[in-house]
Amino acid sequence: MEPERPVHKKRIAVLASGRGSNFQAVVDAIAAGEIPAICVGLITDNPRAYAIQRAEDAGIPAVVVDYARFPSKAAYEEALLVAMRSCRADLFVLAGYMRILGAGIVHEFSGRMMNIHPALLPAFTGLHAQRQAVECGVKVSGCTVHLVDEGMDTGPIVVQRCVPVLPDDDESALADRILVEEHKALPLAVKLFCEERLEVDGRRVWVR
């Protein structure tokens, strides 16, 4: 019987701007042995992000690249690129990171960045996706994990999960229900990447 080959653990880094609950979901899945990876860093544009506390609690280095301290987006992204390169990550996970990345960063890490979005893309891109869903009267919404390209929430789709939109839903109620599914979808997508089970064919992503 052939001995099992050791699993090579990928290096992942997370970009977040706020509470970091999706960051926590990924960290918890790694700690539980569900994802063959090591989280090597958190990068945030917000010095008041609660995600920083989550990183400290987990013993994960946190780097703050405070957007407000830079004179332009170009200057900010130059510093962000330095921080990202220093992580030497195999995968960057955008988990509630509230800025659109410039072309230079997207090109450098092409195929190595994932984003979680609270809608069933390609519907309801951008901000307030849950509000858009409620106002449009859709019956089903959910979340999408996609690879990052130069557009706004336009990259190839990796994982989607659905929730019903209930008659009395407002933006907050729908957001809470979708967030539960985000905490399942993002760790799954990261797991599939780290197990090298994703195959990208143009706009389509196949799971092997």
C-alpha cells in the first residue's frame, strides 16, 4: 500500500476592512483542520477594524495600511502592494475589504485572489447588495465567492450559496441571513483552492 503523501499547506493572507467575521470563519476552519493552510497575515485599510483584534487573538500578524494617511489611491496601493508581497501568500482572501483593487495589484496576483460578495452574482454588484435585492423584489438571494479581476465583482465564480428573500425582509434581516451562508461559502472556496481542486477555464471555474 502506497504511503500517503504529506499535504503541503498553502500560505494565505486576508484583507479586511471591518468586523472580520468572514476572516474569523476562515481562521476557525484552518484551526479545525478543514483547510490545509496557514494564515500568515491580515492586512487592513482601517486602523479601527475589529478584524485586527481577531488577528491578535489568533496570533496572526496584522498590518495596517491606513487609506486616510495617503495622498492618493496610487500612493495607498503602492504601500498595499509592499504589504501583500511581504506576506509571500499563495492566496489573498478579500473578506469584507471595501476597496476596489487597481490593475497593477490584480495583474500581479491574478488567479490568487478571492472575494466574498453578499449577492448571487452577476446580480447586485457593488455596495448595498442586500438592499438592492430587497428593493428589486427578488425571491432568492445569497452570496458569491469569486476570483478577483479588474471589474467590480465580475471575476469567475467559485462558490455560491442561496437564501430565500422573505416578504418582510429589510436590508438588515437579509444581510444577517446571507452572512450565515458567507461563513460557509468562503472557507469552502479557500479549502478548494488550497487543495488545488479549482480549474479556471475563462469565465468558468471547475471543481476537480
